[in-house]
Amino acid sequence: MRTSKNARSFIYQGGTPVKCARCSGLMVVDHLLDMQESWMPMWMRGLRCVACGNIEDPLIHYNRMMHEARKTRRRLSRVVQPVLRPAEAA
């Protein structure tokens, strides 16, 4: 199967195939048909896990990355910085 440069960058991260987030299985390119979210059927390219059937398209991938970034930001904001006060004169 021939893939475009953008699809290849989505499939491979750092030269190795993408692993499934659910089971760490092999993800392969699949053509997905979205019949529910649009007024006419829409084809798109995504990844499907060979082992468990988990599907990930570019939108799902983007939303997961944004969720992780928000989670990290929240975690970092909870870290309490110690308040430095000037030394008191005796």
C-alpha cells in the first residue's frame, strides 16, 4: 500500500511502527468510513490495532495529546513552591 508523507509521519514515530495505546500491539493503516458524523459518508485514513481492534485517527491522536498536556499542566500547577522570606533581624 502506498502512503503519503503525512500518513507515514503519523504511522511511524522515530522510525519505528506505532504501538497500540491499549495493548501495545502493531498498528496498521486502515481506511475508515464515517457515516454518522456527517451528512454524507466520509473516508479518512487512520490506524487500527491488529490485536485488539483499537482505532486511532489523527483527530483522536490530537485529542489524546491535548488531554495529556492539560493533565501535565495541572499536575505541575499543584506543586507548591516554598515562599522565601527575608531573614528576621534579632
